[in-house]
Amino acid sequence: MNTNGYSDKVTANRADVPNWVALIIALIFWVILLPLVHAGLPWAISLLVPHYGWINSRPVNWNLLGLIPVALATICLIWLMILHFSRIPKRVKLERTPTYLLTRGPYKYSRNPMYVAELALWLGWAILYGSMIVFIGFLIMGLVMNYRVIPREERDLDARFGEAYREYKNKVPRWL
């Protein structure tokens, strides 16, 4: 076992890549995949059903309120991207569990600011498009994140960081 509780055999099997490769992978995620899933997909899904509140194929004023959570979520995601890019070491192990515990920036207010931002995007799009199906997507994502994804991540973080993570977990809420 090494100092963070993982066997050396397990960590030795992880891909170890130069930071420029990790940066390209991260940019693909942040600039292509994230917008496709959290902007393109809600838009495409919204086309399947009527847009409530829209007149002459345009949103009315209350639909435009959906742009508020979209803007706030976008700002939060850009802040998170900058925080994560500032931590890229010379060599990066590609692992599911992070190699460092980030507790600054939005992580001071939420243990899962990325998920909060992603859900805010879906809620904002649901309001903007006046789309019940996008709103149902928002609810399903929230349930899956809360009951499946986050508990698994919390177990992994507890195993990797131990007491430091438990202290952080006691101080900062899961959502907001």
C-alpha cells in the first residue's frame, strides 16, 4: 500500500501522460463534450415537444428568465475549468478519482459545483424552451447524480484522502 491507501499495483497501471496530452483531453471535455451534452442535447430534446409560452416561435419574457441560471452556470463552469487547468502537473495519471482535493473557489460552497452548474443549465434550458421533457431530463439527472454518481465519488474520495476529505465533507454541503 502507498501513503494514500491505494495499492502500488493499482496506481502503477494508470496511464501516465504528459501534461499537454491531459490538457488536450481536458479541452475536448470542457469545450466540446460539456456543451454538447448540457446545451445541445436539451435543445434537441426540446424540439420533440411544444415550447410552452413561446409565441410566433419566440420565447416570451418569462421564458427568458431561464437565461439567468444558464449564465450563472456557464460562469461557474468557466471558473471550474480555470481552477482545474491551473493544477495540471508535468505528468498526469488518468484516473477516475482526482489526485488532489480541491477545496477553493466554488468548492468552498459546494462539494459538487460542477453538478450544480450542469443541473442549473438543464433547469435554465427547460425554462427558456418552456419544455417539460427537458425539465424531466433535469429531474432524472438530479436523481441519478444524488443517488448514484455522487455517493460513488464520495466513497472514492474518502478512500483516497481519508480524514482530509471527511473534514471537508463536514464543512461543505453536498449541493449548496
